[in-house]
Amino acid sequence: MTMEEALAVVQKIADAWNAFGQAMENVAQALQDMFRGLAESDELWPKRNGVPPKKYGMSLHRRVRSSPPRYQFVPVAPRNQPYQRRAF
């Protein structure tokens, strides 16, 4: 294989790769258009903007919920005590 033949093969591979990239770009664009059409469809999502705040008023305000106090006591482990058997 001569240098010209090798360059021709490399050029064909590069052209094929570019064609594949263009095809993938077209597929991605078609999918993007399809999903954008689904997301913006008024038939599928009639209430996509939600309920106005006036409808449910105070429920929008943040409330601090009281929680029960947590258990704070941590017993200290006894150290340096003699071994005591249980008397059964």
C-alpha cells in the first residue's frame, strides 16, 4: 500500500465518520423537536402553569414545624472497676 492509497483510505473513513455525525445530529434534532412538541402540548398538559397562589393563599407561606426535643444524654462508660460476677 502506497502513501496515496493510505491517504485515500483515511479520507474515506473521515468522510464516513462525518456522514455518521451528520446523521446523528439530524436524529438528535428530530428527537428534540418531538419532545419539545410533547412538552408544550396544551392537550397533554392543560394545567402546566399550575394553580395561582390566590387559590390556596396561606399554604404558600413557609411554616416552621416544631419538632420534639432530641435525646441529649450520653452515659459515660465506667472505667477501671473490678470484675464482678453475677450471683445466680
